[in-house]
Amino acid sequence: MGLRPNFICYISILPELSSKLGVSLPHPKAFFNSQLLTPSPYRWQFHGSFLNEPRTTENLHDVSVLLCKNSTTVLEEPHGSGEYYKWLDSFTGSNMRWETIGIVFACLVTATLSLPERDAFFCTQRGDRRDRKLFAVEMKDCVQACITLSNWKDLINLPMVALLAKNLILQTVISGDTSKSYPIYKEDHMLTTPAGLIVWRQLGDLISSSTALGLHRQLPTEQPVSFLVEMKKRLFTLVFNMDKGTSCITGRPPSLSYRYTRFKIPLDLSDEELIAGGEELVNAVSKLDKEGWNREGKIYPATTCRAHGILSIILNEILELSLGDPAECTEEKTKSVPPNFRHF
């Protein structure tokens, strides 16, 4: 499969690009919270010899072969002590995959879009890359290329679903949920494509992948609270929320129904507590109230995720009434909307 020249260029300058944008290479928990970027240069040390100057096509080919090989292996989900770091090591360093590269690009797109239009960084670029949005669109295209390469072996894993979710969010930021078109590049020529259809298709891919991974069937078990368990809850809650939000905007029927899913709302824990695991995580869980909220009044990524999840369940009932047969929208059914709605 041939790679576009600008994609190959970006692969070769990832470490330098992240530095120039003023962000560190992304920590994988940035998949779930795009604002959390922490230093992790050691993740690139294994590939440093391939990316050092002068860069050659042969070196980039070797990196590509390794990424493709790693992307054909099934990601195992570790348990017990050090779960988070074992999971992290399974797709970084010598185990780096196309999903990993895609998330690096996704975080760089987020960083680019967060900069002011007239930031000094863009003055150092050439051509259309001096425009913030066009530069972001070009890197966003690299995210999509990584997804295409990751899908080559048709394997689904948690980082891949997270990447699809982030890709969809970036798409809506760049083109809007219902905008008619947005610029894309093909052989250095700017074209336009119907963005609304792209957003809808990407949402479909995300939902199909998340259900194929079984994230919608989180049945009650005796499994203890852990990083991966909570990340699965957060991720599917995000997917469910985006599905309902898109239906509200477009008027199209949602692809997911709460009647056919069994997912749990994530606990109101900080990322640091989840990563620490062990006794620290057990103590943090014990301090939550009976509904799973933290008692300290702090706002964590999980806090907003929980709120969105609860509202999405209520919204699911409202959409069934508003998008269904008007004759079925009776006063009795309207009153059957969950009582929790009255508290929001």
C-alpha cells in the first residue's frame, strides 16, 4: 500500500513537530482526555536510530514494516499489579503500532487547533501550512491514514476504538457536525467533500467497533476496579453520548439504544488514582459515595463523563418519543421518562 508523501514526511518529523508545537509526546491516557499530555520521550528511543538525520527511505521503510508487524498481533489485557504500565508497554516502544502513531497525530491536531490563528509557530511554516486550520486538516488526514493501516488486519482493541472516537471528535471540530463541506488534500490539490456524511460514517465505524469489542455488554461481575475496567466504561459512555448528540443535531435515529446495552457509568475517580492502582485505588474507591461520586467536590474527567452518561440515558428516552410515531407519544409515555430528568 502506497503512503502519501506528506504522511511519510510527518512520520519522520513527529518528535520535532511535537516540540515545536509546544506539547510533549502524548501519554496514552490522552486518548480519553485530550488535555492530559505528559512527557514520554523514552517511548521514541527505540525508533531514534531510524528517525535521526539524515533520514532515508530505507529507514522509514523499516519503521513501517515494524509498525505493520506489531499491528497484526492481538493486544492482551493485563491484570493485577502494574496493569496500566504493562498495558502501556504493549503498544509503545518496540511494540509501537499504527494505532499509537494515530493517537500521536490526533494529540498534535488538538494542540494545533488550540493555538491562536496568528501564533508564531505558523509563521515558520510554508504554503497552506501557515493557515492553522489547513495545517490541522493535513495532520488530521494522517490520523485517518493510521486508522486505514490499522484496519488492514481487521483487529479491534481498546486503543483503536479510542482513536476512532478521537478522530470523530476532531472531524466535528474541523468541519462541524452538519456543515456541507471541508477542505481535503489529494496529490497537493485542495478538494472538498461532504463533511456531514463523513461524520455520520465515522460515527458508524466507531459504534460498530465498540460493540464488536463488547463494550456495550459490561455485565455485573466480581471483577475489582482497575484502570482498564474504568477506561472501558468511560469510552463506551463517550460513544453512547456522541450517538445521542448526533441524533439531536441531525434528526437521524440513534444507532445505539439503552434497551440493548448493558454499560455501567464510570466511577468518579481521578486518572492518577486509576494509574496508581493497588491500595491507593482501593482507598479512593472507598471514599466515594454510594452513587459513585467523589465527596470532595472535585471535577475530574470521569466527573463530566458520568454526567454525560446519565444525561444520555435520559436523552435516549426522549429521542424514542420525539423521533418515533407521533401517535405513540402519549401523555402516559411522556411521564414515564426517568424521574432523574427532573433534577437536571
